[in-house]
Amino acid sequence: MDLGELKRGSQVATDAECPQCSRRTVQTRIEEARFKYGTGDSAVELTAKIPVRTCANCGFEFTDWEAEDLRHEAVCHHLGVMAPKQVLGIRLMYDLTRSEFAAITKFGETSLSRWETGAVIQNLANDQLLYLLQFPENLQRLRERVAQGETLPVSGPTLRPVQRKFVTDVEQHRERAGSFQLHKAVA
């Protein structure tokens, strides 16, 4: 069912089964849900339009995975990162398996799975990289790099040799310091 088709407050019958009485007499309406995200002083109130299910047989009212996904999307929007279906969409856009995408991007397969399913929200740095991967030329660059066997250097940055002038100045100061003498003050 497309939630965009449901107007707020309208009821539509679904094929869902009631978890209370197991009858397929569930109707759906869209409501604006307010929920708290975060803790303490940094907590914020977010809103999401979610489907609320009501069984016409027993009156049981509930929300399901679809509502949870919409709340999760609201959190991602608040944080300024891609929602799970957007992350998944990037990989599917290239028709790649998770392991193929991981081999090209060097993201861990487990991390990809967690981001795609909404189990974990990716950090801002990884979200930036995911954003760049929406552009085919960037994925192509990574594919070429993998094909050429390019890797990042294992060691740290190369240190520049110490310039001799600095060492010479230090040696001159040491010589001068060796000839330094204290003299008695003359009154």
C-alpha cells in the first residue's frame, strides 16, 4: 500500500492479519506521530506520518514495521543522513550484491547490512562517502582502483629529513654555552 494515497484520518482495508484475533479485518489510517529522540537536554521531539492499524473485528489498534521504518526515516532526516532505503538504493542502482559492493567500497558487509536494514545509522563520514557513490563516475573510479590493486600506504606519512641548518645552529649555541662564564658583579 502506498501511504501517499491515504489521506490523514481516512480508513483503508488491508490484507494484514490482526495480531490479537488473527482475522484479516484490519483497516489503516495515517496519523502524525510525535516521538522523542535522544536523551537529556539534547533530546528532540520528531514527527512522522505513520500507518495505524485497527481491527474491525476486535478493535485492537497497533502499529507495525512500516511505522517503525517511517520513524527511523524521520530520525535519519533529523541527523542529516541517508535513510536505509536510500543506502540500499545506491547498491541496487548498480545491481551489485552486498559482497560485491563491499569489495569495491571497502565498507564491511555487516556494516552495509546494518545500514540497509536500519539496525544502525551510519556516521556522517560514511554517509558522505555513500552520497558520493550515487554518482556512477565515483563508483567507476573505485572499481578501477580495485582492479589496479591500488592500496593505501600501510605506514604513516614520510618524515622529512631534518635540515642541517637547524642542527648547525644548535651546535653553535652549545659551543657558545660552553664558553659562558659568570662574573662577579662589580659594585
